[in-house]
Amino acid sequence: MNVQRHVPAMYHQIADVLRGEIDRGTHPAGQPLPTERELCEQYSVSLTTIRRALAILREEGLITTRRGAPSAVRECPARRTVVMGRGSKLTCRMPTTTERFAMGIDRGVPLVEVRDRLGHVEVFLADQVEVLSPEGLASATTRVMDFA
Amino acid sequence: MNVQRHVPAMYHQIADVLRGEIDRGTHPAGQPLPTERELCEQYSVSLTTIRRALAILREEGLITTRRGAPSAVRECPARRTVVMGRGSKLTCRMPTTTERFAMGIDRGVPLVEVRDRLGHVEVFLADQVEVLSPEGLASATTRVMDFA
DNA sequence: GAGTATTTGTACGTATGTATC
DNA sequence: GGATACATACGTACAAATACT
């Protein structure tokens, strides 16, 4: 039948190891990771493979990399609580590269857009906010309206 | 001195051109892009550079790439409208690689997590939902509570 | 279904540029 | 200025999934 055990690519495996270490606090927030060369030797792989592993963690918003400086674990900022106005609509998306450069947004950080009933739009960095629905009476569960 | 006009990397420039073409409908949703080799010739750059340009568009959720098949413009699915329960909290983040594989999520698609007052969590793909705050009286504007 | 061509994915190497320390 | 470290860009080869005949 040839079930074909899928072996994850080396750079995925390395990203998984590093992610685990970050989660367990082996590399505390704000602290530098080993340099790319060091990681190459540590895992006996090429620079390319290490850089792809780091790219994954960057896309997940776990680390930041800057030219000339060692890669570092991203410090997750404290989240502000934002209360949605009644009848506001919220969507979430990745910023364009232009937006990232203009607003200095790290890779792997989505945007939250809240549009109120007057059409005014507010944009937040997803990792810095927690959106609260307004208190009130009734319904404690999320309702899904499916138009499909 | 030495203002050093910052010249964007070639792969950024190419990504910008392709993004523009996608936005203008030159490459309609669901349709394949030119192959990587064709793009190499078209822009007179190496395969590496083209692949990095495509990686950007992938991170932005604009295209999908699959081994063996040509890269294609992502079709943006119709958004369901989800109504938040009162007192629910919403956060948004990138999925982990594990989640992406397990749930078959394309790169560049954030997750929306809604936690109701009982602690129950619902997860949505960010590009498939629009979250509505419950209707009611009062406040039409978004209130920000800053604890800093 | 079988076989082949196409296309992207993975992984290696090398050289040079540029920002940071 | 020098050393360090990441960024950009070229190249190559083979693997694996898909698409086509």
C-alpha cells in the first residue's frame, strides 16, 4: 500500500526544536538565539537550511531578525484590551510589505481592523490587543450566521 | 551625511510588481501564475530570487504554491459573519506549523480565536470570517482601555 | 493504469553587501 | 575602523507531487 510515512523537511524539524526551546524558556524573550553559524554546526546542516528554519519562526511571530544583530526571541508586548463598539465589524489579515515597512511591523504579526457603523476604521497590531465584545444581556455563546 | 537611498531588494521589487498584477486582475483568482522558470527569464534573475518573491506573496496570503502544480492566485473565500457573544474576548495570531499541517491552512492566513465567558474557545480562519459585535444601545465607537 | 514531462520543494555551496556591535 | 552577523543573490542537484499522454 505504500503508506509513505511523510518525513518533515529538516528545516521544519529544526524549527520545531527551536520553537520548543523558546516555549520552554530555554531562550528567554528578548534574549539572542545562537548565531546562524553556530546553529549550522549544532545541527550539522547548511546555512540555507538554518535560515529557512528561522524564517518559519519569524512567520509565526516568535523571533525577530535584524541585519548585523543576532536573532532574538520576540518579546510579546502586554495586550491592551479594546472594546468593540456595538455593530462594529472586525476582520483580520496580514499586512502588506508596504504596511510592514511604513509602520515598522515585524513579520508574522497580523493586523486587526475594526470598522464601526460610520465606516471609520481602526487598525491594531494583533499581538498587542485583545478585543472584548461589549457587555450586556443575553447570549453568552458566539453565533454564526452562515449564508452558504 | 551619506543619505544612502535605500534600494529595495530585487525580490521585493518583483513581489511588488506581481502583487500589483494580482490586484489589477492580470492574474485572476484561481488562475496559475507563470512558472518559476518563466519568471526567472522574464525578470532576468535567478530561481532563488523568484522563489523569495513568491514567498512574500505567500506570507501575505495572496498566492498558494504546491509541489508539482503551478503557483496560483488564492481565491478569497466568501466571509461568514460571526457574531461575538457578549463578554467574549477575541485574539488573533498566526497558526503554528503544526496547526497549519493538521488543519490544512495555507501560509499567510491568520487565526481568530474567540473565547467566551465560560472559557470555551472557537477558532476561525481569518480570511473566512468577519466578526460582528452584538447590536444594542449606546457607544458606536471603539473604546480602548489602556493599562500602561 | 503506466509512463513521462512538468513544476515546485529541499538542500547544498559560494560570494558579496550592509547594518550592528 | 574592525569584527560580527544577518541579507541578498548567484549557482547546482536531486526529490517529490502533480499533470499530461
